[in-house]
Amino acid sequence: MRKQKKGKIEMEGTKDILLGKWHELKGQVRQQWGKLTDDDLTRMSGKTEELAGVLQQRYGYGKDQAEDEIHKWLNSNEKKH
């Protein structure tokens, strides 16, 4: 079933990327968003919602902005590899 909101559809596809590669991506996440602490990253299990929530707390992003930032970062990260 497709979600109506475009961003939500896109985020569903990124969930698998984060979950499947979380241990590999943690360092890159920390480089991208330097305000995240080691404790933040340790508590996260690679779920997009968790990362978005922490970005909202640390950077003051709204939910949509946090999800957009994650999506953009994942897309640019995939293009590098």
C-alpha cells in the first residue's frame, strides 16, 4: 500500500538502507551531523525514525526537514560508492 505523502514513501525505502548498513554508516552519520554524540549513535539501532528524532532534538529540525536531510545524505552517499 502506497502512502500518500511523497516524503513518507521515500523514507520507507531508506529504512532498509540504514538498518542493513548501520554499523558501517555510524561513522559517516557522525561526520555528517557533528552534533550527534557517541551515546546518540549507540542508542540508535539504525531506524530512520530514530535518526530523524535525534536530528530534530540536536538541530531543531522539523520532522519533514529531518527526513529530507537523511534522504539527501543517503542519496549523495550512494552516488559516492
